[in-house]
Amino acid sequence: MNEKLTFFRYLITQYVRNQTDECPYCGSSHTKTIANRRLIIQLKKCSNCGLMFRYPKETIDFNANYYQEEYDEGITTQMPDIQTLENWKKTCFKGSPRDFSTQVSIVKAVVPSGNLLDFGASWGYASYQFMLSGYNVLGYELSKPRARYAKENLQVSITTSMSELLKHESFFDVVFTSHVLEHCPNFKDILDAFYKVLKPSGKLVILVPNCSNNTQITTVGFGMHHIFAFNREFFQNNLPNHGFSNLFFASSPYSSEFWEKLKEMRSFGSVDGDELLVIASKS
């Protein structure tokens, strides 16, 4: 079925069922509409925890089915043909649309080596680049077809089972997740899972679209794919509730000043770029 039609039918169903607008993170009923899109989608903000979320909200069951094959976000989800993939592998993806050398360098600056979880690994491009950089990588991907592609064509160790992932208690030196949490209706449980699988003092590295101002909120904050609009304040106020401390914040573009501050884990005063970077330590 067409992706947009599937999404539209889902929205109508939730309206018919009179879905509540309680906060999907903290459960508060103190939420208000702060933006609208195409008359049928709203962005609501919780006055208790500060989360901005799309309404109608996305259920876990719909999300799990939708992200198997219907979700389409260009090269992020579209698996390349084998010849294209082989060409990219020859250069470790450098210069390709999925070149993660900057992201690898960020993680290297925080945790130079060790066990790494790539959460939301898609078809394995980031996991593969982390592997070549010396990490022992496990990927987690909800979509079974993309996970299978990563395993068969990039030899990435990957799981589609959260219960299997949770068996790796206190195992990972670093958890890396790039532009994934804004798609996950159960991200609260996911943050708890990150705490469980990280070693003591392990690092959590999060990349999400930055929704720190009205322009960013209305352009990338919510829609068919993004169900949450995250900003610095939300993570600053709520990550400690999941056992994380020593929070570091920055945003793209990653300038020379950024790399200097990253060495000392000194956050920027202003974080207003398009991408939000959050680094935290397991307490």
C-alpha cells in the first residue's frame, strides 16, 4: 500500500477513536497544541516534561508494522544495489550519501574503542563504518528486510529483537543512535534499555533533528515520519531520570570550536544548528 495512504488512514482511524492527547512520555494531561500541519496533524507540547509530540500519536503496533517495508526516507532506508554497495565499501563510504566519518570521529573522541551498539542501524552503513574503525559492533534494527541486508551484504552483527538486545546487560562501552528516537513511540523504554545495556560510565551518543526554534519545529519537527520534536531542554531535564549525567550538547555544523569543546566535554552556550548532538554518561 502507498506509504502516504497508509499514514492518512491511520490518522483518520485515531481521530474516529478519539485518541487522548495525554503526553506519551510522562502521561500528563496538561498538553496544548503549538503548531498544525495540513489541517489534520498537530504538534502538542507537554507542560510537565516539555516533550513536543505529534497528534494523533503513533502506536507501537502501527510503528512496528509501518517500519518493516513501507517507511521510505531515501538512501537512509533504500538499500543500494550490490554494485553500488561494493563501490562504497572500497572507500569505506567516504564521499557517499551515507558517509558517517564525522559521526565516527565524534564517537572516537568520546570512546576510542570497545563494544558499540548502533541503535536503529537501518541497512548497516553506520555499523559497517564503526566496524572498520575498530569497534565491536552490534546493530539493532526494527525492519527485518533492512537488518537482513546488513547481515548478508555488510556482515554486520545485527538483531531485530529488543529482548535479545536486553540480554547484553552492562556490555556496551557506547550506545550510538542517529536520527532514530524521533521515530520511536516507545522512546522512554528505549532510554531505559540504553541504561541497562551500557557499562558503568558508558557513553550515550544521540543525534536528532534539532527543534529549538519555531522554524525548525515547523520544517522537521513533526509530520508523517517524525513523531517527536526534541530540543536541548527536553534532554537536559529528563535524561537524568533515566540514570544519565554529565550531559554535553552541541549542534551542526561541527566547527573547529566544536572539536575543541568536545575534548573537554564543555557544552556550547547556544545550540541552534539543524542537528542536535547529545552525549551523556551512565551514572
